[in-house]
Amino acid sequence: MKNKGSALMKVFRSHTVAATFCRVLMLSVLLLWARPLPIQALGAPQSASQHDSFDGPAELPRVYVASSLKATPAPGKILTVHSGQDPSTVISQASCGDTIQLEAGATFGPLVLPEKKCDDSHWIILRTSAPDSKLPAEGTRLTPCYAGVSALPGRPALQCRATENVLAKIEFNGKGGNGPIVLAPGANHYRLIGLEVTRAQSPTVVYNLIGPKQGPADHIIVDRMWIHGTAQNETVRGVMLSHLRYVAVVDSYFSDLHCVAKTGSCGDSQAIAGGLGDDPMGPFKIENNFLEAAGEVMLLGGGEATATPSDVEIRRNHMFKPTTWLKGQPGFVGGVDGNAFIVKNLFELKNAQRVLFEGNILENNWAGFTQAGFAVLLTPKNQASKNGSVCPNCLVTDITIRKCWISHVGNGFQIGNGVSDSGGAPKDGGRYSIHDVVVEDIRPEVFGGFGAFAQISMTVGVSESPRLHDVAIDHVTAFAPRALFIIGGPRLDPRMSGLSIINSIFTTGNRPITTTGGGVEKNCAAMPDSKPPDAVFHLCFSSYSFHHNVIIDGGGGWPKENKTPKNIADVGFSDYKNGNGGDYRLSPASKFKHDAADQKDPGADLEAINQATMGVQ
């Protein structure tokens, strides 16, 4: 495109007024080519998040999934399946546009959804027979109340108005494997509504409660469902997105997805996962769900792939782990042998591009097993094996995280590039925009970990690893009790680049910066205690901005245009509450009002976060 544009520009250089006009016109066209505008998939209604193509350095999704009932018409027949009947026969005989109703309160066996050659005007709806009036309204989250369950121990109160069971249950037998809902290769245009999807109690591992069978599927909507395992058995994940395109998971409730440490047969669990395989993946819409899992609540990547999920919208979800899964806490629940569940992170990307993560509440994550208690990881990974690289094209780029609340964790963010344990390097990692985020109640004495706000690093001493680049952290409020940053990277060029940390409020804990290790010869941040923070940034990043921040008890040595009040009281929060559930807006009397570079208050925009997360928790 660059050579083509240069050649065209030469044609016009010999002219005068016309040449000037045409050069401007050509420049406008080339800029439009370079920054494609977002597309509304399937007539998706435009929202405020879709007006711009970029948020800081990160490109926003280009395509958004339409998930409303109006966008998925089913004008055909209504077919009813009663208790004791096999829905598979009805599904196989159904035509595109039909609605299949499963008797509310009844339990049915596993289902395979076959390829049907449907289109955007003729979906197949598979739903409970209960009328719409018995379900939460479209756009409202379903909870276990609608399956007759009034409470789940360790979870937020369900606040049931009624506990009538109006769902149809699809249950997997105790033999292990994938199911109870399997998408056959080519399955398309299915909408699932008002179903409880689960497995029978047994010691056998069940993998994907909903997922594809080895091949591509597309246009799948999971709407107002309860998707769950059992309290102590191993259920790996709720929904698998690998091999899928145009998928929405909305207004649903996920629970009891976990693997058992030491004696278990699986090592990782998720409410929603994807990012594996060779088939195109995305766009995805994950909105207004309660998402619970022990491993990562949501994970994209982490295995063999040649394709990358693209255009992912993750909005207004409550990502949660019950503290009853933390050994030593009241009401502890683990596997049937008493061993704890394997806990990792709340949100992790190892292979994804153009992701919008907005208006989410993330709660409870602790260290142990193979992880250090980070809430959010942006870490492209080529999970290389002894047989060689399995994902050399894996990347994590163009990620926007905004208007979110993170609480009760061992650490906040882990941001970095690196090689796998077997030496495989990913393709790229960078263009991250993180703004208007609160990270509170980082408690390493309870949740383990380092007690840090963010690790920003890459593998040191490995020239093949791509350099982390273009990370923007803006208007963040975070309370780190032990270290503000953990930093590490190569000492020599090419170094990491494009770091911007501005307009934020931080506590530093015991030290401003600590190192990832690796020795003075390799690590740019080695011996940080002997260097001022400004020097560490200079050694580790070829370009960076760090200004208009309020760093509480930060000491000296910071770049210019930062303020370092001695204690919390000097900041002037409206109601600090020891960094746990406080009102972190600046009071009218705060001496830091309008002190940000944009003349706003430093720190996260609490009004914007509260509006974005209203009703999420």
C-alpha cells in the first residue's frame, strides 16, 4: 500500500492548485485505508464504544456481534419436546427458522447441533417451553433462581424474587468427554435460551459443556443460561470458542468450573476459553454474565494455533472466584479428596487482537500452584513443546481495558512478552490502552503474590522475543502495598518502547520498583534499589512518558511533573476506607483537583466506572 500511494502522489506533483487538492485527497484516502472503521456485524446497533476506531494506541474491534432477538429471527414452526422424549430427533428434522421448545423443569440428555445451512433471516431457537414472562427480560441476567435455587454458598446473594424452576436441563452423563451440547462441524445460526447446561456427578473429567466438535461453527448465541459443573467434580470449562465465528454469550450465569490440585486429572479451567486451532475465530461478544472459574475466568490462547481471535467485545461481566475455594478460609470447598482447586487468574490473553474489555468487575484472585495471583494478564505466548513451536503466530495486540473495578487480589496486572519454558517466542505484544480502572484491596498476606500494581516486563537475555511496545496507562487508581511496579527487560537495544503512565494515583508500598531478576548483565532493572525510578525507566524503555501522577509516599527520583504526597490523608479522597470499597474521588478540598495533564482530576474517573458497571455486581 505504501509503494502504491507513493506512485500515485508522484503523478500529481507536477501540477499546481489541482496538485495540492489532489495530494490532500490522496492523503485522506490513504489514512482511511490504514485505519479501517468498525463494522456492525448483522446490523448491530451502534453504541458509544463504536464511534471511534482507536482508544489511545489500541485499535478497537472492527466488527461487533448483534445479539438481540430482533437480529436472530425464527419465523418458522414451534416444535415441542416433552419430558422423556429425545430432542435430537426433533432437532435433526427441524427447518431453519423453527423454534424448538424443551419442556420446562424436565431433564434431557446430550445434544449435537447439526449443520443446517441456515441464514441471518432464519435462525433455529432451542429454548425452554416456559413463556417469556417467566424468564428475565431480554438484556437481563439469568441466575440459578430460575432453576429453583435460592442461594449458592460463597457467591453473591442471588436476590431471588421467586424460585420456580422454569428452565429445561441438558445434562451430560457421568462418562466424561465433551458435552452436553456439542456443535457439529458447520453448525450455524443457533440461539439457545433459558437452559440449564450441566453434568452428572461422577469422578470423571468433563471438558467443554458447550463447544465445537473438531470443526468450525458460526453464528451461535447463548442467551440467559445457567452453565455449571458440580461442587467438587472436575469440569474444565463452560463454553469453548475455538473454531467459532460470530458468537455471543449474554445474560448468563457460570459456576463450579474447576480442576483439583495434586490429585486431579485436569490442570486448567475457565468459564469461557478459546484461541486455539487453525480456523478463523471471532467476532465474539461476552456481555452481562456472571463468570466463575478456578483457573482463568476467561482465557484466549494457551495452546496450538495458527489463527488469532479477532474483534472481541467483553462488557459488563462480573468475574468472580468464591473465597470458599481458598484453603483456610471459612466454608472451604475443594475436591472430594480435600485438595484445593487450581487457581490462576481472572482474565488472561495469550492469543487475541482488537479486544474491548469494558465495564467489568473482577473479584478475588490468589496465588498458588503455578501463578502469583495477578488479576489480569496480557502475555502473548507461544506454548512451545519439545516438538517445536505450536503457535509462532500468537500475538496479543490492540487491547483496550477501561472503566473496570478490580478487588481482592494478590497483584493487579502482568503485562509482557516472553518465550515459553521450551523457548518458543510469540509474534507480537503491544498497543495496550488501560484507563479509568481501580485496583484495590491488593492483599498479599491473604491472597499471596507480590503485592504489586503491575509487572511490565519481557524475558531477559533472549533476543528472539519480540519487544513489548506501546503500553498506555492513564487515569488509574491503584493501591499497591509492597511494590508499585515489577520491571524487567533487555539492557541493550532493541529495548521495550512506548510506555506511557500518566494522570494516575498510586501507592508504592515498600518500594517503588522491584525487578524480575536475571542479574545486572542481562536485566535492565537489576538492582533497582540503587537507582531512582527515572533511571530504571530510561534503562528499560527506549521511549517513555511518566508525568502528572500522584505517587503516595513515593520518595524521590521520579520523572518531572509528578507529585509525591507523604501519606493518603494528603491526597484528599472523598472516603478512602483503607483502600477497600472506598470512594476514591477527590474531595473539593483536595490540592490535586484538576491536576492531570487534561485538566481533569488525576486517578480513575469514578463516575464513568460507576455508570459502566451499574447493575453488574
